[in-house]
Amino acid sequence: MSNDQARFPEGFLWGGATSASQYEGGWDAGGRGPSHMDYIRRVPKSDLDRTYPINVTWDMFQDAKAHEEEYNFPFRRGADFYHRYKEDIALLGEMGYKTFRMSISWSRLFPTGLEKEPCADGVRFYHDVFAECHKYGIEPLVTMIHYDIPVYLTEHLNGWEDPKTVEYFVNYTKFLIDEYKDEVTYWITFNEINMIMNSSYLGGGLFTERSGRPAETCIHQALHHQLIASALTVKYFRENAPHCLVGNMIARLQNYPYTCNPDDVLATQQQNQFNFFPTDIQAKGSYPSSILNYYRKKGIEIEWYPEAQNILAEGTVDFVSISYYHTAVISAEPDKAEPIGAFIRALKNPNLTTTPWGWNIDPVGLRITLNDMRDRYGLPIFIVENGLGAHDQLTADATVDDDYRIDYTAAHIRAIGEASGDGVEVMGYTSWGCIDLVSCGDAQMTKRYGYVYVDADDDGNGTYDRYRKASFDWYKNVIATNGASVLEEE
Ligand code: BG6
């Protein structure tokens, strides 16, 4: 159902998104300490266990530490932004970016997480990056933590399970606010705060088997600490940098019922409530009754952080943000579900095609989600991740003919314009991995999302030189016309 009111507001923030652990590289440069992502290895495809690197156990972690010299650790290299940031930001400037989403590596500033004072080289690096962005009129959009915890905290405190991690994180975020508040207006506290429920290692830097708590309780305890840390950070923004705009973020999964059987519809509603509950807390300031009922039913007992209710109520965000990749089909009989990509299980949707990694392609679902979120929160919405992971081939004339990426992105941008025409306040769109980087779910370089090709393979071979893909000029034109070029194609 197209919408002839489709439009993009003036000042719409077009851009692209990255994360430090997948993009920055320079893992041991400038005094940086190791992050838990630096211990995820690339497992050869033939041995690929679908649960890796989603599920890193304590034994796997010990094994990685024991074989530091032999194993392949792609997140240590990223796409080498650390050494090439000037060239990369110039490319983003050439595309006319209004914003660039990046994250800060906590361990580049506080190598173990425990230090009181940050590492000077790291502090300077981010000043230089922000200055470079402003040179091209690009507003940085900074994620304070994107799956990236100093490994010391993972090893010694079991990551976010320990309330002391809240204290260390807030020490870090207060520093970020004091130091960079005049260079960065747009902030996100946690990347995909709900992903800890799909991957406790990625999202929480924790090993459930090392906890004295049952696994699910351990995960929700750690999530509680993250929600508290986020709220304390937002409160500090309010008191010390009121001009900054701060958002939360979840991996949004729009769920559809398998049939119109009310049992399927109810199961779908519950999945949607479950997906939204961290945003409910971060946008409205308290735990919704649906999740408290779930805790009661499952016997999950959370140790509430002191003054939790007040902290959450005082730390609500200015905008809500999402990553959006695919949707899911839910049946009241969960055994019917199959894996979709690396992260979730759901039914296949026969109406949709999928990417080479099995993620269904559903631009209309994005319009539905944006409308739902407007009704639920009444806050501006930022789509801070979306994109197509594909096998790209560099041609003899040094480009990539990625029409498939153009088609995918155009369809999603059109859906955003239509949602905007429906009356949703959308702040901006930053497509994922705008310059090729290491895939998170598969720890590989060959799942590429960018408008710029990076000459590197899964083993780190290659020059790391950058090449403009066909989508580069296409996206440049989308930005130059404020989305009109896409809407007119309809
Ligand atoms: C999001 C994450 O879940 O999906 C990113 O925030 C990630 O870090 C992106 O890279 C795409 O997933 P993948 O597994 O294709 O890299």
C-alpha cells in the first residue's frame, strides 16, 4: 500500500553506521586494552557451528586465550579505521553524509575499565575523529557501548552481572560527556540493549555458566544493570550537557502471527511486548507489568539496584532508536520455529525473499514498526541500522556492481518516507556498515554491507584499500535530493 504523502523532513539525518569493535582495528595501539570482542575467533566455514560467535563459553574463551598466536581474531583488525579515519571520513563527506554513527571503544580510554583517568592517546584519537567529521559538516552520532567491554571486566566480574560494572561504566560515560559534549550532540547509551537475551557474551560480556544464578536470571540481572547504567548516564547528560540528545536502542523485531488463530495472535503480542520491554523502561521509566509477570512465571528473581525505580524514572531518553533487519512469524506452537540467520528462531514467511544469510527482506515491516513505535512512545525515532549483508565481487575496473544493495536500501528508505507520510517523526537513517567491516554474527569480512569496499578477507589478507561501489553514487544522490530520488522512482 503506497503512500502519496511519503516525504522526508528538512534536516533529516542521512548517514551510515559502524561500531568500534567491528571497524576500528588498532586493537593494541595507543595504549588500548583488550575488549571481550578481541577474543572471538574466526572459525573456518567448514567447522562453523551456527551458535558461534553468538555463544562464547568460558571454555572457548580460555581456549582462545591459550592460542593467541595461532587463532584468527578478526575484530582485532576491524577495517583499520584507526589508521585510515581521515580517508574514510573524506569518503563519507563525498557522499554528503549529515551524520556518522560510530562507537567509542571503552578499553581504548580505560584499558581495564577500572582506571580513574583515561588513556591520553585514546582521548586524542576521538577528538581527531570528531574534528574530521565536522570538517565535512558531519554530525557524529556516538554509541557509548556497542558490544564492547574491557575483557578484564568479563574475566574478573563476569561482565554486566556484577553491579560494580555499573560504577565503572558510569565513570567512563561521565568522562565522555564532560570531554566531548561540545563536539557531539547525538548520543546512544547502549547498542541493541536487548541482544544480551540472544547472546550473553556479545551483549553482556558474561558467561552464564560462571554465575551462581540460573542462566536466564543471570542474563536479566545483567540487563537490569545495563538499564540502570543507561539511566544514570542520561541523568548526567541532563544535569551537565542539556543541549545533547540521547537515545536508547534495541534490535527491533516486528512479529507477525502465523495465522489468525487468536492463540497465534496472543503469542505474537507477547513476543512484541518482550521485544519492546527494554525500550518501555528506557522511554517510560519503569518495568512494564508484562515483563514482571514473566519474571514471576519463570521464577526469575532480580536483585534490584539501590533506588532502581527512581534512577529509571529520572533517566528516560529523548529519542528511541532501532536496528531493523528482518521480521519474524510467530506460532503458539514454538516447536515449529526454525533458525533465521544467526540470532533468532521463528517461522519462515512465505511472502518474503531472503538474503544469502537467510534474513527475510521486509521493508513494509519497517513502516509497520515505525507506526507502532510512534503510537507506543510518542518520541522521535532514529533508524540507526539497516542494510544488506552480501557477497560482493570487486570488478576489474575496481568497483562493485551492487544493484541488489541499491534495491534493498531503496525499498527500506521508501518505507521510511511512507512512515513519515503516516505522521511518524523520523530523525534519520544510518545504514549499517557504510564502509565494509567485520560481521558481528559470523566474525567474517565476506558478509559486506558497505557503499565502500574494503580489500580484506576473513583472514586479514589484502591491502585494506577502499573502493567505491555502485551504491556509493546512488546513496550520494539520495542524500543530495533528501530522499526524493527514491520516492520519485515509485
Ligand atoms: C546488529 C549489530 O545486530 O546487526 C551490528 O548492532 C551487526 O553490530 C549488525 O553487525 C549486522 O549483523 P551481522 O551479524 O550481519 O554483522
